Amino acid sequence: MTLTVTIKVVPRSSATRIRRQRWTLDKAGMIKCYVASPPEKGKANRELIKLLADAVNLPPSTLSITHGATHRVKTMRIPLRITRQKLLQLLGLDSLDLDYQLSIPE
């Protein structure tokens, strides 16, 4: 079973922003990831995949961007049987007070 997740990527983020919180939720409930790499030649995508792989403890080669490779909003496939609550916990977002539905399908 796999989990499909939508993530908004913010490339060229400052080091200060990245140190403070790399993963957040936007007002609509979409997961946002701040990366230092520029959106050139797949650099930001590679950084996103590495960060997400580290968070879910999988090799980067097992994750894939299924939609939006050249856009800031990406759909990613994670080959793990986990719930959205568990993913949020792994990303350090489980303590947020969520009053809206996340953009992560069951």
C-alpha cells in the first residue's frame, strides 16, 4: 500500500527559515516544505525527495513525484502503509491544532 501526498515546495528558502521549521502546513492544510535548493535542473525536487525519505526512513529511490515535477505543488507517492496522522508526526507537524482537512488522501 502507498500513501499519496500533496506537498507545496518553497525553493531558495533562507537558512534562518529552514532552521526554524522546514515542514509546515499552509492555511488550506497543505504540507509545505522549505528547501534551500533552487528550482533548476531538478535540484529542489531532489532535496525534497531526500528530506521526505529521511523523515519516513526510506531510501530516496523508493519515493517518486507523480505529478507536478516542474511546479511548486507536487504529488508524491510514499510506498509505506501509514496514516496521515503518522506522516504528520514524522514531519513534526502532529502538535498543530488542525481545524481543516489536510490535503493528504487516506
